[in-house]
Amino acid sequence: MPEAKKVTQGFLDGHAALRKELELHKAAIEGLRGASQQAAEGAMERAVLFLDAEIRPHATSEELKLYPLVDSMVGGREPFTATMRCEHAIIDRWIEELAVNAASTAPDVVRFARSADRLFGLIEAHFEEEEDVLLPIIERAFETADDFERAVGGEIHAHSH
């Protein structure tokens, strides 16, 4: 008998698509040190564009839809998702630092690569936290993906692909 589709499969699929893109940008950034200035600047610009167009809207969507739902389900005086929201703020700040570096007249390629690597690691760890801590709460509370999507008011991800 085939395994039933997970209630949070759409969410997991969204993370999988973002992980795939993260890996592509990670590989491009790893190659920056030996690249020409023009190639390096192009890779930096593409990475910032991805982070701005995909990661930021993803985080905003979670904060507007997923986190309030989980907080209401778990209860407590402090929001259960407080650390997740804090990580979003750090991710947002680090994206901004990369954007400022990439847009400068003389971008620091080595610093960009180091900062991007740190940011990508945080994003990957953040995805794992959501999948290992938050999603099991959702899986226990909802019977179908439709029920879950209705509870959060539609799809969670603002993903452009």
C-alpha cells in the first residue's frame, strides 16, 4: 500500500526546491576565488537576487501564515516560534549585508564568499528546524493537506518556480 501523502508535502516540496537552488548558488560562490572580477560580480548578483526574490518572501509567508498557526496550536506565554522568527531577522540582515557588498563599487569577493557560506548554512539549518520541530506539530493536527492549507489561508510559500 503506498504511503499516504504528508499533510505538509507542499511545504516540504517548497523547501526541496529552495535547497536545490541554494546548492547551485553555493557551487557558484565556491568558485568565486579563481573567477574573473566580472564572473564573480555576476555570481554575487545572482545569489543576492535569489535570496531577495525567493528566501525573503518565503520567510515572510511563514511569519504571516505558518508561525501564527503553530503558536496558536502550542500555546504558552511566549510564541513557540520566537527563535524561528529571530533566525529570519538574522537571515534578512545577512542578505542585506551581502547585497551591500555586491552592489559596492569594489565588492570584496572573499568576504562575500565567506558571508554567503555562513548564510547558506544558517538557511539549511533553519529549514531542518522547521521540518523537524514545526512540521510534526502540523502533521499531528491535520488530516489532509487541504485542511492544513485552509487553516493557513492557502499555500505557505511565495515561491516563483
